[in-house]
Amino acid sequence: MHFVGLHYMFIQGESLARGPKLLSMYTVTHSGFLVRKYWQTGSFKACQTAFRTEFGERRAPSKCCIQKLVKKVRDKGKLI
């Protein structure tokens, strides 16, 4: 689903009748950066710090969010 430049990723298998659960609200650029940085460092903390620095954000994605992005790329080979 594409919405004002943001790609919304939904938990697989969630019924649309009940409404999808929002997993993440980051652009493909943000998601790609997170996965790449995690693979380079192997550290969630380093990944979060780099994200804050790179994008000038006060808050970074949670460890759980990064884990799900990495798992998605490993399993499916793509972010979208």
C-alpha cells in the first residue's frame, strides 16, 4: 500500500476486515538503511543510533521493528 510516499507494512495474515496491524511507518529508504546497518554492525543499538544520526530523528525504530524488517528481507528477499 502506498500512501503519501510512505510504505505501510502489515503483519502477514492479519484480516483486513478487522483492520491491519501497522508494523512500521517508514519509507523504503529508512527500511533499507535499517536492514543494511544491522547487517553491517550486527547490533540493534548501533543501528538505532545510526538511524537517529542519519535522519535527524529523536526516536528510532524499536528492536522488534528492526528484527521484523531483517526477517522479512531474509525470508522474502525484498522490503515491500
